Amino acid sequence: MDPSDPLPRQVFPAADGWGTYFDLYGPYVALILLLLTLAGLVSASEAAFFSLSPDDRARCRDSRLVDDQRIAMLLDRPKRLLASLVIFNNLLNIAIVVIVTLLTWEFSQASHQSGWVLSGVTLVTTVAIVLFGEIVPKVYASQNNLRVARRTAPLAQVGLAVFRPLSALLVSLSNQVDKRIQRRGYKLSVEELSQAVELTGSDATTEEKEILKGIVNFSNLTARQVMRTRMDITAVEDDLPFSELLAQINASGYSRVPVYHESLDQLEGILYIKDLLPHIHNDDSFQWQSLMRPAFFIPENKKVDDLLQDFQKRRVHIAIVVDEYGGTRGLVTLEDIIEEIFGDINDEFDDETPIGYRREDERTVIFEGKMLLTDVCRVLNVDATTFEAVQGGTESLGGLLLELFNRLPKPGEKTIYSGFTFDILSADDKRINEVRVTRNTQDEPVPSL
């Protein structure tokens, strides 16, 4: 045996030499197990501290227990705590790798079987570090975070004290990187955010995912996409007798009604029904026009998120959408905007069956031709931009079909686009009244125009 070797080259001792073999390599094995145990405890401490809920943290701050107070103190500077634990854990893993590498090298030199020895030891060491030093401790700590945090708080406190200079340096560098990223204004596209929503874990329900999608797409919507069209506006003329006005208001069921002079393009204001209540017993001589409030006019390309802010500032719930010539294009209410996020909102006066469509089965829905494409996409559970390439300047399903046919189709005609078959059920000389939309299967033949 070469006296300069740090470890003996006797690999396979005699039958009576196993005790000597254990004496030589046993301390190294014990040291590796100790380091692996410490690494597991540090990983568990990291997972436990940073999975505590706000309620758990508040409970620790208010508690009189020493362990809970120590947890609250450590979490006062979470970045430095995280940096210290990460440094501690990495140093332990590096120490394990260095010791195992040294032992493996000595063993392979003595046995002249370096290939399989190095491969086998590398695999075993990697599995041990990943499994017992990372995965198992973190899974257990995540399920028992408060209890593990209490037991490992002293170890975390030691790591925070020992690695304070290095952790402070890392935190300072990370703060500089954060400032540079914020200054550059890194942004995610709507498509990337939508994909992120699709990748949301199984803990999120279908309703929660739909709300997240509505929030993601909210800033891209315009008033033209969410408005009620001109044909769907319920308005009253400014020369109606008071009794006839009350009859029309009762029939409409709305709490705010636009008032026009001669045509909808000449809107004079908005009549709030609550303003009529003190005068409900007056006769036809009552000048109800004096109760009108000014109308809030907006362009059709106004963003919905900006419109919501305007509603909050002006304290109004209704806006009139006008086109470039000043003509009335449609109407947007606060409820229309909220429904873009949360879906249809029905009160006690609304019909249980949604207006504008009825579902025949999972693949087939019958729509009214005047229904907005944004609502059609929501019912079909597809992206709001699915028909954007062919819809041109139209916002309704009927307008989309006019673009697809390049003419006014007749009942019974069909066309297909983007995996959907559109069957015209009812149409006249002026408009498309009713359309059956069917989601196609992959083996379904494509009909011709």
C-alpha cells in the first residue's frame, strides 16, 4: 500500500477483516448520512416556512410561544431567510458530493473498475439527494407546515446567522435585478396569459378558470364588442303623455330608459325610474321631461376597462355608444361589463332561459342572428378571437354569416368555419333570424358553400 494514499487500497478484506474495513469507511458513511439528514431538514424548513398561510403567520405573531415568536421573527425578512436556507442546503449537497466522489475515486483506483463504480455511485447519490434531501422532506413539510416550521426554526435561525453576509449580498443582487426588470416594463401577451390560465392546476374549478379568462381578456374588449345593439335598445319618445310613459316603462322592466326626439340618433337624455316615483300619481299634464338626466356618450372603440373607470368617476351605470357620424350604435350598462368577467348575471326578473340562444345538446346550439359574437364565443366555450379573421367590422353572428356567404343566405343553407357548421334556420329579405351552430367532429364531412 502506498503510504501517500489518503485511504487504504484494501477493498475486499479477509473474512476477519470486516471490522477494520468498517472502521476505515464507517465514519465517512456516517458523515454522509448526517449531511443528508441535515439537507433534508433544511429543505423541509424552507418548504414549511414559505407555505404558511397568512392566518398561520398572524397566529405566530400573536402567540406567546417561543417557537411561534421565532417563526414570526424569521419571516420578517423572508428574502434573506430564503437565501440563507438555499445556501445552507446547497453547501450540504456539495459536501455530500465531494465526500462520495473522494471515496469512489479511492475505491475505483484500488479495484480497477472505475467505469461501473462511478456510474453506480453517481446514480445512487443523485437519487438519495433528490429523494431524501428534497422531495420527501418538502412534501411532508408542505402537509405539516406549521409543526415542521416550529421544529426546524432553530436550524433556520442558525443558518440565517452563519450565512448572513452571503445572503445579504444575494438579496441585494436580486433587488437590483428586480428593479431593472420593472424599469424595462416586461409584459406578457394576452395569449401567454390565456395559456397560463389553461395550465392552472386541478385545484381551480371550471368557473374559476372562466373568471380568470374574463379578467385576462377584459382589457382588450371595446364598447362595440359588449354593447347591446341599436335594435335591442328600449327607449321612449320625449313627447309621450305621462300615462303612456308609465305603461311603456312597466312593460320594459328597466330602471333606466333612454329618451329620444324623433329617432334614436337624437337622444335627449336618460330617465331614471326612481325619479318618477314621487310623481307617479300625477296626470298627463305632468312635464316628466324635466326629470331627464344627461346621457353619457362614448365612441364604439372605447376600451371596456376605461369605460368602467368612467362609470366609477361619473357615478353612472349606462352609456350610449355612437359611431363616427354621431349616430346611436348601441348601449352599454355596468351589468354588461361585469358579465364579461363573471358571465351572465340574472336577477329575479330575468328569465331562467338565457335570451338569444338555446342548447340542443353538447355540440349544438341555436342562436339568434343578432347575438353578439363575444356572447356566441362564450356559449361555445372558444376564444373570443376565433372568428376575428373573417368577421370584418361586424359584431353579431348574423354579420359574421354575411361575411362568410358574401350575401344574405336563405333558410336551409349551410357553411363551415373553424370547426363549426352554421345552418341557417330562419331568415328574411333583411336579416338572419336564427342559426344552428354545431361543433364538428374530426371525421365529419365538410359541407360546401
